[in-house]
Amino acid sequence: MLFCEIEMELDSNACSAASLVARTAVLAAAIRRSRSLVVSVSLTAGALIVGLAGCNTSTDTDGVKPVDGTSVEIVSGAEAGKTILLQMAAAYRNAPAYRDRGELKLTVRSPNSPHTETCPYSVEFARPNKLRIEAYSTTLASDGKTVVGKIASPETNDFQGQVLVLDAPAEVTAEAVAQFDEVLQRGLSGINAWPMSAMLLLLGGQFEQQFKAAERVAVLPSQSLEGRDCHVVQIEDDDGRSVWWIDKENSLMRRVEYSVNGFAQQYNLVPSEVSLVADFHEAAFSAPADERFSLEIAENAERVKILVPPPVLPPDKLVGEASPAFAFDTFGGKDFADKAAGKLTAESLRGKAAMLLLTANRDGRALAALDALAKQYRDRSDVALVAVISDSPDELPDAELRAAMKGRAPAYTVARATNATAAFGILSPSAAIFLGKEGVVEDAILLDTFGAVQFAPEIFATLLADKPWHPRALGRIEEDRRVFEKQLVVAKTGRVAPAEAAPQIPPREHRLVSLWKQGELKEPGNILVDERDGKTTLLVLDGPRTVVEIDAVGSVATRHELKLPDGGEIGFVRAGKKRDGTRFYVGSRLFLPKVYIFDGQWRVSATYPDGPIPANEDNPAVGDVLVADSDLDGGDEIVVGYAGIHGVHLVSPESVGVWRNRSVSQVSRLATGPGEDEKTLVYAAAIGAPPAMFDGRGKELGRWPAEAAGLSGLAISPPLATPVKVPAGETKRAYLGMAMIRNDQFAVVGLTPSGQALWQYPLPPGVPGTQVEAVTWGRAVGESDHWTIAAPDGSIHLLAADGNSLDYFALGSLLAGLAPTTIDGKPALVVARKSGGVEAFRLEKAETIRPAE
């Protein structure tokens, strides 16, 4: 399954039944990024189609009018609007206390899935270190001594009783909160955006900077809201228009209407048919009662320092057993109903390999995938594909459901049952049930409806060959349980153990020949292959402040002891050239604030940002650095992506800032690729959000689809000698993502140029214990360049551009650096071991092939 643990879809009944975090990416990826307000700390409508956990759902779309696409009366211009916004941000930044009872309302007027979802939340705050936030089924409370966090999730027994318990910080700041558990933060935010009032309290300074930089600001006619006179201020940019309702008397935020253009485009909706509005009822700069900051912990609670998302599993006696009895009304498509009963039943499906997709009408992406699958099997009388729509008649009347299905004209059967999951003893709001020809439940995949459809052909191939699938499903379920129990032990101490080195494994199709060994490097790290003056030099880190040049025969040519200001460190290096041909280098380290720029002799010529970093909560943390000619002027620039809220910056080799864009946060990887006009685009992969694309001037051009939100890494190859086939034709470049498919396991995923998954290659389980750059492009074997992957356990995997495995092996040690290169005119692979030393290998074609393990 692609992104099976990362992109768990929610459906219309996700009210309090959904664990936000167990399906990380879609949950409220929508409440994440309103680029028209404060782009670094913002919200969007990402969970729109599939529903928001902890929210009430209906099809009543009256009451909230769309923000975008309407004309408005402007009373005053930008300066007056900025003054009001800055007064509001300063009021929150300086407030000693605050409380509210908020509500987020998401409205869709799409003809195929009209609905409204209302999500209550609250924020209570008292400086210096008391805080309580309730949002999206998640609660965080700090009473000044202890931080307690809980996630309500019926389908996982409230996270299997886990309660996060931590020491409270001396002061609740954005920096302190960033140290809280990541799972809890995602639960409160729908990945990376807390309720706006909480962000204003903790990040008021950042908001002030963004308000000052906003260009299209206007004051609209004043309005009254809940008896309060409000300024109404509009901020407009390419993503649409957001509107802020601000109390005239005390600068309290009373309402925010978010822009939704970017989200609407992502889901093929009309912006005027979508609105996302937050109201802050009872907002006041006054302290709540002290008891509000305490959160009761049950005696039998599992106290942990790290929350571990439990696997969402089917009941024990479901998979591998005869299907429970059910009877669902059918609405159309291929009719597998029992004519006598007038219902779709388990008996009417006997003799067929069947898939029942139990979901909501608004789960459009999964339903579209199901339709494509149904067309694939349209001529098979022994295959049944059924969508069982869970919306109740009150939420979605029969006439509207029939109209929606008429518009879709699906090739699958449509049925309706509000209690469909309950019929199978399942607590989660959506699931995919696979039945064998004899009526046995062969598999049950909960929540991930889209992933289940993608995985269905493999299951059907087994069932249609009259072989059982359920042993494999039961094995997967048991493995998920085992992994969770193992992680729960770690969660109690808060220490995550890195992967252990895999034992030595010889290559399957090649013979590993050592070319040379270099033992002088005691702390080797990442490797850069530097092509200059017609020869190849290996630049290898040796500790955080030394770069070693190694020649083609493994000799140390030069050691550069770096004089980094402010006690700085680097963990990787990049090379570039200026327009005049002058060579320069760049070095930085993950999660540290500085980027160092070196001349050709490795002397520090500049730093970015320049000068000392102020000790405050807005410190930058580097996520990745890229060197590329983004504007095609013949000289390279430096692109910096930040792991926090600072977005993406483009800097000249002289450390002059050219542009910055904060519409993406939590950047994990940067890559470059061609746009439609062959100009260079910068791609930024971000934790919990689809990768964003920027042109050479820093303008965001769009995002990949929601399913790409799980990518923690991204790489794009140079032009290929042989194009790779994709569903829409072929691509001249290979696109590769890194994604977590389980709590302790990553996979590399082949992608189309538009971000659709093509194939998946799981890596051995484990969390990396080094900062080795895991993905490189080059040639270590064969006649064509390929991907070289460093797995967390030190194993090395060679993959062709189309995902075919060329070979894999392990050296018996963890890796600190890895680079394919050319030695004596032939492909080679250079490896730095964590234990010390650098070695070059050649992989020669083996005369006999080792059997696959």
C-alpha cells in the first residue's frame, strides 16, 4: 500500500471516532497553510473532502458565505489595515492571560458532496507556563509543573490508554512547545497549525513581521459580531482573500475567514464553493481558573514520554473467518443484490472475490480510484466492487445521493448503510473489506480507503487464483501489534534507539571488490563527489569542522580545518560556481541555524543569516540546503529550506537574500526540476504537507496532490538517457520520495512529475542513527545511472529509475556517507562507515546469482 500509514483518510462520521494522528497527512492538512495571512504559521482546508476528526458533519451549507470571488467595499487602505493587524498581534504577544471557546466551520457547496463540518476547540493561557488547548480530539494541559497530553480515539481505545506526561517548561514559548511530543502537536494542529489564537499568543512577533510585509491589505466596512463592534481587515494574495474580524475595543480576534484557493485547486473544487471560517467565542484577555490547567490521569493509564500511534486493526475474530451477516440497500451500478431480499448480502456475493469500500460520499479520491479499478475488472463476473456509503439519509438524502452517483456514473455497485462498519464489528468510520469466493473475510484495511483500493489488485490476483489471502493479512496484523508493543517500551523512557547494523550480506547479482581503504578519517561523514579541472575529487567530512580531499587512489590530498564562527558545525557540503566561473562551497548541519559559504580554498567568505543568532523562540533550523542556477543566469544560488517556520530562502553566494517564501514550513528536503518552460523549479518537501514548487523568483506555483503529504524526502534526477514510462506517457527525469510506511519503517517511492505514486520499495525497519544523506543519483553498476539508497541499518540498495532492484547488500556496519562515482573510468561506490574509515568498491557482474532472500 502506498503511504498506508501516512495518509489515512477520514470520512464523514469522523466526529470523535478518529485518531487524528494515526492518519497523519490528510487529517487536517487543510488547517495548515493560509498563505494569504501569515504564511509561516497558517491554516488551510486540507481535510475538506474526507472530513475532520472531532468535528460534527452535516449537509446544511447555509450561513457562511464564500470569502473568495465576491466584490467588497474598501473603506481604508493598506497602512490603516496593517495598523489594526499589528495592534492585534501586539495585544496577543503582550497578553498575560487569555481564554476562548472557538469553532472552526468548513463548508463545501460542491454539487457532488455538499456538506458542513463544525469543529469546536478552546485555548486557555496564563503566562509564564500555564496552557490548555483542546482541538480535534486532542487535549494538552500544562499547570506550570506538568504537561499532560491525551488523544481521544475510540478505534484505538484512546491510543491504548497512553497519556503523555512531561515536566513543564519554565516558560511556554513556541520554542518550548516545539520540544513537546510530535504526535500530540499533530493532533492539536492537523499536522502543523494550532488554533490561531494559540499561535498569536506564542508567535506574535512572527505575525507582526508578516503583517508588515503584506502588500495587499484593506479595511472593509465595520461589522458587529456577537454584540461586539469589529474592524474587518482583508489580506489578499495569489491564494485568495482572508478576512480578519478584530474587536475595536480590545484588539481581540473574533473571526477569521481563511483563503482556500490553493486547497480548492488541489481538490478540483471551485473556490467560491468552499469556505473555512474560525470563530472565537467568549474570547477575553483574562485568566481561566487554575483547575482548568490540570488534566486528570487515570490510575491504569499508560504514562509515556512519547506518544506512539497504535495500529488501527480489525477485531480479532474477523479476518480469516466467515463474513458476518449484512444487508445493505443498493443504489446502482453492477447489481449483486439478493433479488428476494432486495439487499446486498454476504450470500449474494458468494462465488466472487469482493471488495466493500465502506466510506462517505465525500471520499471522492478513493471513490474515483474504485471506479478506475472497477473498469479494470468490468468483464470479470467473479469480481464484485461495492462502495457502501455511510452518510445517513438526514445528512445526505437519497435523492442527493442518486444525483451524485448519476454525475459520477460509477462502474462499481453503490450501496448505503450508516452502520456498515459496525456490521463487521469495526469502530473506525471507514474501512475496506475483502471477501473471498467462499464468503471468508480475507482482509480488512481500516481508515486508509485510497490505499486499500491501490492495493486491491494484489489481493484479487491471489483470490482469483483460488488461494487464500488472509494468512498474509493476519501476519501483517500480528507484525503491527508486535512493532507497537516494542515501541511502547521505548515510549515510556522517551529514548528512541537507532537501528542496529545489519549483518554482512553479499550482493545478489554482483561481486563486491575493494579498490582501496582510507583509515585516516576517524569521524567520517557525508561525501560529495567534486568534479573540477577535469578530475574527480572526493570531499569527505571528518567530524563537524574538517573537510578532507581524497583522490582517485584513496590518498588524502588535503585536510581543510574549517574556522567556523560561533562554534558552528557542518554535516554536509554542496558545491557551486558563480557566473564568473569561480568555485564556492556551502556547508550546514540539520537543525542548526547557520549556513556557511566557503571560497575555493575553504575559507569562510560569508554566513547566512549574517551575524549572531538572537536567543529567542524564532531561531531558524536548517532542514536542507541546495545549490542550483534557479534563474538560469549562468551562476548558482543557494536555496535554504528550514525545518521550522521560516520557509524557503534563496541567497546569493555573497549571502545576500534574494527572496524568501514562508508558505511552506517544516521543510525536510529540497530538489530542483524543470518547469513547463524548462526553467528551473525548486521543490520543497515538507513534513505533513504536499511538496511545494517555486519559480526562480520565489513565487509558489502550486503543490503536489494530498497523498504526497507524507513525503519526508524528495530527489529528482538529471535528464535520463531513456525516459521512464508513467501513466500519462513518459518522463525524462526520475522522481523519488522517502516516506514512513510504518512507525519504524521507511520506503522509497517512485513518483510521476506531478507527484503521483508509481511504485514503492520498503527499506529494512529502523530509525537512522546517523545524518547520512540517504538518497544519491549516479552509477555504481550497469550502463545507466540509478538511485543508491542508504538504509537505516547500513544496507545499500541500488534501484533503477523505474524502481527495479539492481542489487542490495550490507557491509555489517552503519553508514556515515555514501556516493557513487567513477574510478579509472569505471563505476564505483565510496562508503564512509560510522565506525571510521572510508572505502571504495567496484561491483562486478557475478557469474552466478545468489537466490533472493
